[in-house]
Amino acid sequence: MFDFNKVIDRSGTYTEKWDIAEGELPMWVADMELETAPAVKEALIRRASHGIYGYTTVPDEWYDAYISRWKRYGLDIRREDMIYSGGVVAAISSIVRKLTTPAEKVLLLTPTYNIFYNCIVNSGRTVLECPLIYRDGVYTIDRDALGSGLADPQTSLMILCNPQNPTGNIWDRDTLAWIGETAERYGVVVLSDEAHCELTAPGKNYVPFASVSDICRRISVTCLSPAKTFNLAGLQTAAVIVYDSVRRHRVWRGINTDDSGEPNCFAVDAVIAAFTQSDDWLEALRAHIADNRRKAEEFIAKYIPRAHAVRSDATYLLWIDLGYAGRYPAKDIREKTGLFLSEGEIYGKGGEGFVRMNLACPVSQLEDGLARLKAWDETINDDIRL
Ligand SMILES: Cc1ncc(COP(=O)(O)O)c(C=O)c1O
């Protein structure tokens, strides 16, 4: 019914991902090689055909679309808890500046989304990296390290990536409750970035941080967005949920002061169509990503046994341990094969020797990417490290 294997030529669309040399294959930045849901495309065409693209208000339908959508994940949102934002990253930067003072520490569980570092450092704050434990190919939280990071008197904010980009962890209720209690003890606000939350394997759901307990709800700032799930990153749109009314006022002031809270006229229609009319498409998309993930894992286990593809039930990203090849494997892979992956080191401590591969593509592109990865592996001698 939905053709996720159709190869779509993106040339002429000023696509960042495809701003590459002839013959290269981009599987790096997190947008999909797949068309958005039909209802979203139709809503955008309808809006575009109007011909006037003036300043836009945020209608009731936008609020209702999020509110009813997140009920299915057990998150109760009231309209007054919500703030419109022109993207998750824009909101995070404003929130960092508004809720922390210069030089204070913002805690990250690493490896994590590279742009978090920009949001913190560009705002004159300090990153406190708290590496996840990577053992037997699985990532878990080091509660001792996280506990002392939260207890650091200079830590005032933690950015939680839920689910975690790039490792794909879906954080469970018990872990989230523990984070909430520990953060509250030390007065740390938890910003839960849930940008990837709907891209879970069929039958699996994520847990919204704010849904776990009264404490989590009270100390949380949650960022939600349709951008990853519905391939709308170019529309720059997100929602920020803050339950504590004083903190919400401050977050709203931050976003407003940075002038990043004005709605894009296309984004409003797209969000409504995405969250209210596209369930069957999303179910099919999740199945396609799960198929691609299984294919990639099987291929790597069979043909590149020195590598390890980290198991995951969330995001369309595959996090691959190429530690046997030394530093900067993505750079070497690109130079030798034209396959453009994200370098693990950009995700912070623990990312060294890893690459991130974007699986949200037609199977023919996935196969091309995997074949290039295998060809690269064959150039690496056991005894020669980069
Ligand atoms: C965890 C996470 N948050 C936010 C974003 C970007 O969000 P936005 O485009 O709304 O700024 C990404 C994009 O990859 C992401 O991985």
C-alpha cells in the first residue's frame, strides 16, 4: 500500500544530505529517503495552492493533535502546558540560556546527539559528559556516574535523549523514575528530547519522561516533534511541554525572546495531518525500518563479523562498533567507498571507533551502503590500525 522501496531523486531540492560528490551515497544526517505520509503531502499541497503564505496563528487543531496523540503514550497534556517552537534544537538553545547561568553544567548521557553540544557550548555553558556503560554490545546507564553528575553543584540541567540518538535505547519506566528522583534531589531540571519517540519497532512503545511520576512531570521540559517520524525536518516545527507554571513562563520567555516561536504556515497543517490522519502509514513505516534493521544486522554479522551492530528498537539509526579499525572510521569509509556515514566521535565520549548509519531508505540503497561497508572492511588488515 505504501511503497518505501521507491528510489526518489532529491536533486534540485537543496537537500543537505545530498550535498556530496558524484557517486557518493549519503547515509548520515537524520532525514529519510522516504516520502512523508500521503495525508501530510496532500495537506501541504492544499496549503501551497492557496498562494498566500502570511503570518500564522496556532489553531486549536494544532494543540488537539498533540494532546490526543500523546494520550496513547500515557502523557496527559493540557493546552496551557504547550509552547510552539520553530524546531527542537531552537527550543533547546533557548531553554539552556533561560534555565541555566553562564558556565553552569548541562549533563549529557553520551554518546548522544551532537547538536546538544552546540546548544550548550554556543550559549557559554559547560557540557558534563556522563558516558553510558557499553558492555557486551549493550548500552546501559551508569547510575553511580549519573548520580554524581547530577549532584555536582554546578549542574543545573540534564538533556535526556528519549529514545537515545545514536544508540537507540528506549529508557524504561524504572530508569526514568530514578533519573527524576535523583535530579529532583539536586534541583536539576530534566529536558527530555523525544524527537525520535514514535520511531519504535512494531509492538514497542517509548515511555514519555513526564508520564512516569509526579516528580518527573514537575521537573521536566519535554520536546516533541513530528519532524523525524514524518520526515518534516525542513519545516522546522516542534512543541515544548512544561507542567510547572513558573518554569513554563520562563521557557516561553526564552523562546519568545529568541523569536523562534512563530509558526510556519506549512508546519501547522502538516502537524495536524500527521498526527490525526496518518496512523496506517506510520505502522507501515515502522515495519519497513524494522526490516531494514534486521537486514543490516544480519549482513554485518555474516560479512563483517569484526563489526558489531548495536541492537535497538528505536530510531532509524544503526550504531555500529568498528573499533577494530581505529580512529575516524567514517572518514576512511567515505574516502575509500563514497559511503557517507556519521563519525561516532561527534556524539561525544564513547563514540570513538563507531559510525552511525541511517536506515530510513529504500532497500536498494541499504544494500548499496552495506556492500560499500563490506568493501571498506576488506581494506582493513587486523594488524594495521589507522
Ligand atoms: C535527538 C534529536 N533532537 C532534535 C533533532 C533535530 O530537531 P529539529 O530539527 O526540530 O531542530 C534531532 C535531529 O536529528 C535529534 O536527533
